[in-house]
Amino acid sequence: MTIEQTVIQTFRELPPDKQQEVLDFIQFIKEKLSVKKPLSISEHQKSLRESKDITDFWSALQDFRQRVDLESIDDDTFENLRDKSPGREVNCIF
């Protein structure tokens, strides 16, 4: 029996309220795994026009929260962001 068949068989044995929980969980996983498609030029221009109407920090913050999926940001998101190299070597001659 395949995984799909096992899942379907087990799913059918559950009461309706638990089936709904399973469905909700599956949708949650799909959303978390989904990759947002890049904006087209026209969509980007529309987004810029909408953001020009924002004149204060609070409105900009609210707009940002609506546009960005904050749930997708976790501890690993910024793990390799920082450059850990010491930079260039400097020799001081006195």
C-alpha cells in the first residue's frame, strides 16, 4: 500500500471534525512551502503607486505587515547573512 492510499484510508476512518483538522494542517503546510512568484513589472508598478499614498510610519508598517508573510521568517532565515570574514589586513607602521 502506498503512502497516499494509507493516508486516504486513515483519513476516511476519522470523524468529520478530525478530518477538518487534517485538511487545515495540510493547507498550512502547503502555504508554508509555497514559493511566492516574483511580481511582474505591471504588478510592481501598481505596488509602487499604492505605497506612494503612505505618508506616515504607522501606515507604512501596517502596509508592510500585509504584504510580507512574517510567518515564513524563522531563525534560519538570516543564518548565513552576516559576512564573518575579518576584512582586510592593515599593517600599522610607527
